[in-house]
Amino acid sequence: MTHKAAPFDELDRKIIAALTDNGRASFAEIGGAIGLSATAVKRRVDRLRENDVITGFSATVRPSALGWLTEAYVEVYCDSAAPPRRLAEVVRNHPEIAAAMTVTGGADALLHVRANDVEHFEEVLERIRAEPFIRKTISYMVLSHLLPDSPEAGARGPLDQGGADIVRK
């Protein structure tokens, strides 16, 4: 599925930047910062959502708060050419898989896995390897995050120092 770029201007860019920085900001707060009314900001956000420029709002949760203390990246190698939709079907069945993508290079896919501990990670890996078309996996355990403020590290929003950054729909 291809998406054509939706036209947007400098004010739209400022709105996107404000929402990216703080998804909980009100339309009035954003409008005050960029010189628009709350109503004008809302109209623009609605249009950006309709055009799939803004695809949603989410909560960023610190994984360790949920007990996910072990993290790894897993290269997946498939027999023959497993279609991406089949791989997507498999990864949706494993709640421990935080992200998954097909990749270039030797591996067919790369999985970002979070687990409670090493034993839990091993059990997840066994379930993944049990798929009939998966030939092998290579795992890389995460020791530390070099960019601790990144979403992959489970960074919290800048204004939310107490937990999840829950934003409006």
C-alpha cells in the first residue's frame, strides 16, 4: 500500500513538532505557542489525521515498570521466501515482540523482544523457532541503551515524570 505525501505547511509542521514533543498538549497550548486559536489547531490536527500524516496517539510506558527486564533483538532466517504477511501473522501471536520488520541482508526479519527474564526470553525464542518455516534465529541481548531517551529504551514523555505518557485520541 502506497501513501502519497499530503500537502502541509509550516504551521502544520509546528503542530506536529508540538505534538511529538508533548502529545498531551491541549489545542489551546499549541495554538498559543504558534499563534493560532485552539479551534484552528483542532481543524488542522483533524485534517492531518484524515490525511494519515498523524496516524494516532499512544502511551509510552517504561518496560521495566511492567516487569519486562530482559530485552533482545532476534534475527529470523526463513526457509524459502516466507511472505511478510505470514511473518506478521506469527509475530502478532507473541505479545513479547515489541517490534518486527522485514530487513535486507542475510536475515529475513528482525524482532525486538522484551521478556521478564532470560528464562522467559528462552521460552519465547522456542515458540518462535517452532514455526515450521523458520530455519534459524540469532539473538542479541541488550546490555544497555546508549540513547536512554529513545522510545526503544522506554523513555517517558518530557512532561510526565511519574509514569506513562497517555494522550488523547
